[in-house]
Amino acid sequence: MNHKELVDHVSASLIKKSGKLESRKSWLAMRNYLNQLSCEQLKAILQDAA
């Protein structure tokens, strides 16, 4: 899985877990933050969210 796919999975998982998305602005902020993380960090977040 490449970095972009990991970012997609993590963001979808976090939104699903919280059950809501506040705004497009908050979604973009989350995506920008996730894009700065390494693949290993993203995989760790996915494991924690499961």
C-alpha cells in the first residue's frame, strides 16, 4: 500500500470511528496532517483505530 492509499484509509477510518465530520476545513486539516506522517506512523494509526 502506498502513502496516498494509507492516508485515504486512515482518514476514512477516523471519520467512520467518530461518526461525523465537522467541516471540509477540518477534513483538509486532517488530511494535511496525515500527509506529513510516515507510512509506519499511518500503519500504527490504522492498527489503533481497528
